[in-house]
Amino acid sequence: MEALRNAFDFSDFPRLDLTIAAVVALFLLTFPAFPHSAFAMATMIQFLMFSLYGMGWNTIGGYGGQVDLGKAQYVGIGAYTTAVMLIRWDIPFWVSMPIGMCFAVIWSFIIGYPLFRLKGHYFAIATIATSLVLKDLFEVWGFVGAAMGLEISPIKYSPPDFLRLIFKEDIYYYYVILGFFFLGILYVNWFRRSRLGFQLRAIKNNEEVARSLGINVHWAKIKTYAIATAFVSLVGSFHACYIKNIEPEDTMSLDISILIALMAMLGGAGSLWGPIIGASVLIPLKSYLKEWLGAQAGLIGIDLIIYGGIIMLVSAVEPRGIWGIVEKVRRRKRR
Amino acid sequence: MALLEVHSLHKDFGGLKANDDISFNMEEGELMGLIGPNGAGKTTLFNCIAGLHPVTSGQIIFGGHDITKFTAHEVARLGLARTFQVYVASGDLTVVENVMVGCFMRTRASSQAKARAEQILKDFKLLDLSDYLLIELPVAAQKRVTMATAVGTAPKMLLLDEVAAGLNPSEIEEIMATIRHIHNDLEITVMLIEHVMELVMKISDRLIVLDSGRKIAEGTPNNVAKDTNVIKAYLGERYVQEHAAELA
């Protein structure tokens, strides 16, 4: 009961934040009513998906300070579970999604247990490695379509199919992911003030001190990693139904892992709004850059250069990202 | 029965004997000082007791439990808390949030942890500083916040590592009042490492003196101050020889 109350309790934010959040929420709810291009709609859906990825990453990477660069493997597990189950056994999204989450969480325990013996950069590199290995395995695994991947053909179903999440119009997908987006915010809002949330922040501050305050550091990290994983896997399942065409190279690539971490870091790791702010900057940037510059020969890698620039800028100016700057200014004003 | 028993504790770092055959007992309600020159092995002893270092040999018993092989968080959960000499905080947590982390050891509910943290801060006269970040505070206040955080875990016994180092006389008074509050009002058994003699001599019931990893003296502050071995450890062999007449 208290947990539910805490999830809806935003009272520790200044009124300005809440007003902005309310306006943004209203805009998101009414966005499809405004005239928009199909491209804008697709970008909005991407924005919501990546916000959720970022929120998940933020629990372990932001609040816990454990930089994880292997989130794509869980996108893959979620997406493949849903796609395989739908194609082979006609199991609807609402059943396959939690099953995918379970698979992802089990996998996260298996790799999290040894990986959290590592610290800092070593941990980050190890997460990249596991993610790449899993991707390579999926590329040769015939049961899931190997390198060709899987395709959900919508003709077999009669959209709108709310059970299987097969729609013709993007507006349905938009509202489904928007629902998850709001749930995600409520969850993270609860998490940040929960016991586990505090323990993670203490671990980020100083592991020895955290241990001497009775925190089982290793286990707290593994638990939070599982939470982050569940978020990512859920969106992965959605991704399968939305994109309908999944292959290892797209869904499990290193690019996705890095983009997830980068968004949260740019927006502000370890804050509630950070990943959303990060996604709202990077996702439109990414889509529109691809659209405008990708078509011209020779400019195809330019988005990667821009990401690199952003990483350097964030780490040099304010490691806590855009939200870190906002908080710094506020603290200075209060004095 | 003693609250804490340490039986011939050894801790080697490679060839270095950081703790060499240390034994002592502590009764419930005692306030004991642990002194000795730099490098005597005081902090190592704390780390061994608190489960941060695995011990080489020996036995540690706390409240009837053999905690020799316990990890740090298990020791803390049994009610043996500690503070750190050098506290590096990245500055993410405010004062009240720091104390809440301690309180969360005994409760799952955020509201309870918060209420308890605020009560502790009030008792420690730190409530005005609740919303500051730890790094924004002067060192004396930081040290008191770390003590409040440790108290948040509701310990039976508290190990304080150099809480008065580098403070001015009025700040030392504050720290002393805080230690007395912890010991007298909260009835927590306290063991403290301290170089500030006016504090440790005034406040301790009993002292243990370490030098080069070995226990060289144990007793009341007055007796320890007259102990030839202790004077030798602090002032050197020659001083003792030259002043033999006065010391006798």
C-alpha cells in the first residue's frame, strides 16, 4: 500500500518540474490528434521505447553507478521470445511478454552473478562481451531464424489485434507504449525512494561504507540488474510486434546498448527525468540525421561522430548530464 | 559475558604483520579507546573485526556469535557498526538520505526510515543540515553525519575511526558531546581509534595501545599514560633512558 502511494508521490519535486511534466504528459496523450507525418509518429514511438530502455538502464547504471553496455542482449531475448512464440505457437503478446521477461531475468542472474565481481570499466567491457556473444549465438541458431531473423507477417492476423499486438495503424502502438511509459515512470519513482534504491545510491557513493551499513552489495546489484533487465525485455517484446521483423544485427547490436546508456547519461544518470530528457534529444536527432544526411554518400557515419562528441562533452562538463546542470544551478540559487 | 572477544588475532599483508597476536575483551556499555603511533595496525584491527579484511588466524566473537568469517554486511546486521576515517562521498546523497541508508538496515518502509533518520538528526542537532549534500559540509559536521548514519543501523556496538582528526578545539568539544550522547543516552558500546589525546584520555573508560601490530598495554587512561612501553612507542627508546629518573 505504501509502495503504491510512494509511486504516485512526486511531492519532492519543485512545482516548476511538475508543471512541465504535466504539460509534456498532456502533449504525449494528445499528440496523435495533431496533424503529423508517419515519420513523426514513428519517431515518437521510438522516443517512448528508448525512454523506457533508459529508465531501466538508469536503475542499475544511474542510481547504482554500474555502467552497463550490454542491454541489447535483453532487447533480443524479449523480442525473440515474443516473436518465436507468436509465429510458432500463436501465443499472444500479453503471455509471451512476461515469459520473455522471465527468460531475460534468469539470464541476467546467470551473467550478473560473475559479472558483478568486476568493477568499473571491467564490468562495462564484460557486459559488452556477453551481449555480443549472445548475438553471435542467435545468428547461428536455426530455431530462431539464425542470421535471417524472424518475420511476423500481419496478413495472418486481423488487425487491430489487441491480444497479439498486431495493428495496421501506428496510433495503437503509440498508446500501448505510452501506457508502459507512464507505468515505467511510476515504477522508477517508487524505486528511487525504496530501500533498494537507497542501497544502490549508497553503493555508488562508496562500496565499503555501504557494506558496513549492512548492505549486501553483490546481491543488491544483481537484484537491480534484474529490474533493469525486465524493463528492457518488456520493450524488446513490444519491439517485435511493432517492427515485425527482427534479426540479431538490428535488435541486439552494440549500437543499441550504447545508445541506451548514452541517452541516460546525457539526460542525467541517477535522476527520474534524465533518461526521458536524453531520449527526447537523441532519438529525434538520430532519426532526422539519418533521414537528412544518411541519404548523402559519405555522411553515413556522422551520427556516430555526434554521439562521440556528446560523450566527451558530458564527461568534461557535467558527468551527471543535463539534469545534473539543472540541479547544480538550483543548488546555487538556494544558497 | 563480554560483548566482544578477540582471541589472538593475526593479520598479515604479505610479509607484514599488521596485527600480531592481539587479544582483548570488551564488556557491554564500555567506552574503550584504541591508540598507538601511525602504522600500529589500529584501522586494520577495525577492518578485521568489521569483516572488511579476512583475518589470517584467530577468533572474533561478538554477542556470542563467532564472526571471524562473517562478511562486512553480516557483521553490521548483527549490530556492530563502524565509521570510516576517510569518507569519500561522490555527493549524490543529502544528509538525511545518508542517515536513511543506515536506517534501512532495520526497516523496509521508506516512511519509517525517514522518520527515524529525522529523529536521529534531531538528537545529533543536525536537523538544520538535512538537505545539504555531505560534501557541502565542514569536516566536523561530516564526521557527525557519518556517526549518525552508523547509529541509524541501531547497533549494539560502534567502532569510530578517528572522528576528531583535523578538527579545532571547539569542534572536538562537539564531537565529544556526540560520542557521549551515543554512549550514555543511546547506550551503545563504543570503541574509538583516536590520535587526539585530550579527547581519548578524557572520555575512555579503558585504553588499548598498539605498536607495530602488537598490543603493548591495556588499562585505564592514567595507568596507560605512565606505562614505559607506551612512552617508548610514542617518544622512543632514548627518551625513556634519558628521563628514567622522572618516569620512575
